[in-house]
Amino acid sequence: MAQVRPYRGVEAPQRIAERRRRLLESGLDLLGGKTVPADLTVRAICSQSGLAARYFYESFADKDVFVGAVFDWVIADIAATTQAAVAAAPPREQSRAGMANIVRTISDDARVGRLLFSARLANPVVVRKRAESGALFALLSGQHAGVALRLDHNDRIKAASHFVVGGVAQTLSAWLAGDIDFSPAQLADQLAAMLDQLADPVLYRDHNPAETAFQQKKFE
């Protein structure tokens, strides 16, 4: 195999990585733009990035693979920074730290918010990736809750985890659409306050019928 020489002092793998990043950035520009493209084409992606089509196929088999890569690239970054923010915060402030990081990220870069949460973006690959990432975040949320509450993972925790992920995503979508008139700080505070209400261990323990009847009678 012939050796590929450096070009202007830049090694071939680095040049490929840089071109791939330019393409991903262009994909985020197009998918997360104010105007949603009716049909995302390789030609449009290459035009946005300023790269020839051969460089697109250097990294991606087709446009669906490309869209999935854009989504994975964005979600991996927001997941990593959110996990780091949560880990660095005291236990009582972890919900606020996580929500603040997510809200700050989509506030600072509207493209990210539109890609991950906008209801207007109906690209089928994005829709599928959102569902996949939602299931993953529900799993991670449940594991974190189980450790924090010192409870074995069960279906009650699983149900709450899906509730949290879906509820947060829908709230962020509504905020991005202008249906909720909050500042980023107010939104993070509200989301964190609601999540903290789900930290009661009683919510995740099985109750016997007698205990359930007693609890209902208290509120009659």
C-alpha cells in the first residue's frame, strides 16, 4: 500500500478527521437551521461544507448514515457535559446542574435544540435516533435514581425514568417553540424543581393493598 504523504504538514488521518467534522457541522447547520430542508441531499451537504462529494463518501456511506452520525455527534457531546455537570454538583443540586447544562447548551446553540427537540424537524432518521436516545437516557436515569435512592431497579423506577425523559423533552420542545415564556435560568429551575419532586423513595416501593387503602382514605 502506497504511503500517503502529509499535505502542508498535516497527516492524512488528521485531514480526513477535519473534513468529517466540517461535514458534521454542515449537517447541523442544515438540520438545525430555522428553515427545515424538505429533502436533505448530498449535494446540499457538500455545498454547505464547501467540500466535494468524494470527501462525503470518504466518511459516510449515504445521507442516512450521515444524519445518524450528526445526531450521535451532538447527543454524545451534550450527554458527556451533562454527566460531568451532575457528577461535579452536590447531591441536592444535581438535578439543577443537569438541567442547567442542557438548557444552556440549546440556548447557546439553537441548532442543537432544534435537532434534538424541535417538533418541526420530521426527518425519519432523526425521529428514530430521538427514540433510541430517549430509551438510553431513560435507562441511565433509572440507574442513577436507583443508586441515589438506594433501591433495586424496578418497574416503578423504569416508569418514572421514561416519564422524566419524555416530559423534559416535551417541555424543551415547547420552550423552543415559544409556548413557554421562561428565561434559560427560569426553565432550568422549573425542570429541576419538578424532577426533585420525584426523588421520594416511597414512589418506587411496592405497597400492599391495606396500605394503599389507608393512604387513599387519608385524602377522602
